[in-house]
Amino acid sequence: MRNTALKEKLIKEIEEMPTEKVREVVSFVSYLSLKEDTWFIDLVNKRTRLAEADRKAGKKFTTLKELQKEYK
């Protein structure tokens, strides 16, 4: 499929979505743009190194399920 055909298909599908889904699409597009920025990549790498050091030092990490339970 050509680039313009893909864009037209995407626009058509977005136009048919409920507002909440459109917000999700916009957020996802923003995320895709963000994750390509050098500062974001550097931040993720730095946080990963810190987390690895903390794990080796025996620090406890909260699981996603534990976090979700707290916020329900």
C-alpha cells in the first residue's frame, strides 16, 4: 500500500472512532515520537543502569500488579 493510501485509511478509521479512542491514538503517536528522542533514550538507559544496580544491591521492586492493586 502506498504511503498516501495508508494515511487516508488511517484518517478514515480515526474519524469513525469514539473520542476516547482518538485520544489514545494521539497519545500513542506522541509516545512513538518521544521514544525516538535522544534525551528519552538516554533517560531510559540511565534508569535501567540504576535499576540493575539497585537489584544487585538487594532493593525490592514493586510489581505492576502491586501498583495496579494500589490504584484501584
